[in-house]
Amino acid sequence: MWKRVTLLWTLVRGDARRLWFALRHPAAPGWLKIGTGLIALYLLSPIDLVPDVLPFIGVVDDLVLVPLAIRWLLNQLPAEIVRDAQRSGR
């Protein structure tokens, strides 16, 4: 189980860096900022698909949905931002 959590953190950490770069890019589209805000709102919201009071299972939805949402946003980025991110090593 810890191996999966470590792998998931590695994936999210890299994606979070790419997302942060894309948000600061001058050509960042408005939908990217809105989508990132919605992800943050979901994380901070007391309302979840699966309540956090359920042991272990309550946290799993955050560990699955948030990385998927971040990855989906990154896959929608314009080519210009992706190119600039690759050039900067992110």
C-alpha cells in the first residue's frame, strides 16, 4: 500500500509543478484558472463524494479524483504552454 501512495505522490508532485507553471504562464487560459480553483475548492470543501469520516475509504476519493482532475487539465493545455514548460524543464 505505501508503495502505491509514494507513487501517487510522485505523480501528483510533478503534475502540480506543471500546473503551477501553466497557471503563471502569460497565455494561461481562463478555464485553467477556473478548473484549478474548482479542484482546490473540492479539496477544502467538507462535502465529498465519499465522506472522510469513513476510515481509509473516505480519503481514497481525494487521492484518486484530484490527480485525475489535474492530469485532465494538463492534457487540455494549449501547445504553446506545453512547449514552454518542456523548454524550462518542467
